[in-house]
Amino acid sequence: MMDFRESLTYFFTTFISLFIIMDPIGNLPFFLMFTENYSREDQIKTAVTASLSAGIILLVFIIGGDAVLNFFHVSIPAFQIAGGFIFFLYALQMLHILPSSIKTSSKEEEDSLGKTHVALVPIGTPLLAGPGAITAVLVWRHSYGDAIYGWLLVLAVLLVCVITTVTFVFGNVLRKLLGLSGIGVISRIMGLLLAVLAVQFMVNGFLALQ
């Protein structure tokens, strides 16, 4: 029988962690840059499409993750260790210790500026649904065998996507309220939290191998 407290802890852990990994506030400057010349209506459409595409990508890996792991004969502990390493690189990027080209290259960003629609690439993926987020949902999906936890993970993904949409839609307002320096401070705090999460992922992976 499902333990309510345990399931609630699982939901909030996955939700908060996924929010940090997808980092809608840290990605807000990219969204505003890519949609700078868009009309208000097109900005809203781009925000919705980007979040929707990111959500679909993550849901596909939640549903079909077993097939991917089985096909490549990859164990969950190995995936946890690799995922923790990826998270740690992202954390260093968010802390501005490593360059931001880890998620997207400068060439990709330049090419995207010339496109009429950038919701799918690079905003939807890899900025939102990148290797880190995909790795996270695959690992969390296998944390518990009960199907209810799978639905809680789906709910966490959908909730983060909704918050991401709202963040992007009101991006100009947030930029005025927080300023670029404020956004940078929040991104660094989330980067620190992600670094801790990365270490925990790797520790869990190594312990599971023993």
C-alpha cells in the first residue's frame, strides 16, 4: 500500500529538482533574446510551444525509458552516476565556473536568432529538456516500482512546464522586477542546489553498485 507521506516527499523532491534542472528563470534571458523581435502574441505562442515540447520529450522518456535502457544494456546505477556528472557540469555552468556553451553552442544560438520559430530548438530542447532533465526522469522513474510514483513524476513534469510557461510569458515583467543581476543571483543559488543534487545522484549510484 502506498505511503502518503513517502509519495508526497517523492513528488516534491522530483518537482523541485526538475525545476532546478530545467531552470526556467536562468533560461529566461535566452528566451527573451530569441523572441526579442516577436509580437506579444508570438511570444506567448513560443512560450507555450517550448514548454509543451519539453514536456512531451520528458514524458516520452518516462514512458519509453525502459526500452532505451534495455536496448543499450545500461543499469540504473550507471545512469545515476553519469547523470550526476552531467548535473554537476550544469551546476558549474549555472555558477558561471564553466561557459554556457555546455547546453547550446554559440553557433546554435546565432542560427536560432535568424529563425522565425525557436520554440522547439534550442528553447524546448536542449535548454529545457536537455540531457540533465532526461537523465533525471529516467532515474526517478525507476526509483519506485509502484505505478503511482510514475503518475506523480508525470504530474511534476507538467507542473514545471506550466511554471516555465508562466515565467516566459511574463518574462519582461520579471526582468524589470529582478533585473539581470537578480536573475543571475537566483540562477547561481539554483546552481549550488543542483551541485548538491549531482553529488547525491553519484553517491546513490556508487552505493547501488556495491
